[in-house]
Amino acid sequence: MKHYRTYRLGRDFSPDAPELRKELEDKPAIEEFHFPWAGYDTLQYSTCVRIGYTDQFLYVRFDAYAPTLRARRTEPKSDVFRDDCLEVFLMPPGCRYWAWEINALGTLLDYQAYTQEGKEIEFEYPWKSTAQYTVQYYSQEKTLVLELALPWHDFERTEPPLPGTQWRISLNRIILNEEEKPSYGSWSSFPKEKVSFHQPEYFGILEFV
């Protein structure tokens, strides 16, 4: 199972602050994205993620190499997973996880998902996050950058987890080819038998330091 240690940052930042980028550059990078499902693995572009936290926010930054972008959906809560898309799933101890799916246009699909052994996952789409985020495409570098600031109160908390606490996390990417057929990449080690990011038992570990 994948394991990432996230470190406390010096202070709070807006998601697009240059100072935040500098702070996160010193933090460990996640670059091992896998494309486990045959037929959904034709485009395997590099992806880098860094994570840090403060008393107010959990920060997640994606740097995704993208020579082309294909995204059409602009309505909030729409099917952004049918576009070029970046995703964060976070699961504190318990049977519920929170999800942010953001396409290349900056359109957000946010929701909660409830899991119970032996039952189908139940999705609560009316839930609305108060996260701050920015999406920018740097054409010269051919890089899509997503910067997320997730407030702890999204998780019904008033402060960050204590050092040593472990959550579960899945970091995912969807890349469309010219025919808009998707390739599915993830940091999590999903089995090859089932094509789905929604398998929380295979999410990686996020440890707070």
C-alpha cells in the first residue's frame, strides 16, 4: 500500500500564492502514477503531486504534463470525469470519504461517499465544499497546475489531525485522447480486475507529521 508523509507549512496561503509553491517544492513529491487497466492506459503522461498542511488547510498541488487538453463541462457538479480531470479522494478514519474532481477548465464536482462492507457506495452529491482552488495551464511547459486549499471544516473538524494520524487518500488523473477515450491513472494500487477509482480499501495512506 502506498504511503505519503505530509508536513506542516509555516503559515496559510492563498492557493495561487508564489510563496505556497516555494514551500511545497521542498516537500516530498508523489510521481508514481500507474495506469492499471488494460484499454484505459494509452496516454501515460507524467504527474507530480505535493501535499502540506496548516492549522486551517490541507494543501494539494498537481503538476500534470499535458501536451493537449480536452474538457467541455463548465456547469458545477457536472460529469467532469468525462473530461481531462484531476481528482483527490480523502478518507479520515471511518466509513466516509470526501472527493474533489476538477477538470481542465476548473469545473468542480465535489461530494461525499459512504462505504460499508458488502454494500454499494452511496454518493452524497448535494454536499458542497468550501475549498479554494486555482487551475492554470502553462502552454510553454505544457503543464496543467491544480492548487487546492481544503479547509478542515470540510471534514467537520476545527483543527488538523495530530502528528502520527493516518488518513486514506487517492490521487487520480483522467486523460482523454483524440477520440475522447479516457486513460485512468492513479497513485493508489488498484487491482486490474475492476475499472474504478472508487475502491477505498486500496487507497494509499496519508500520514500527518
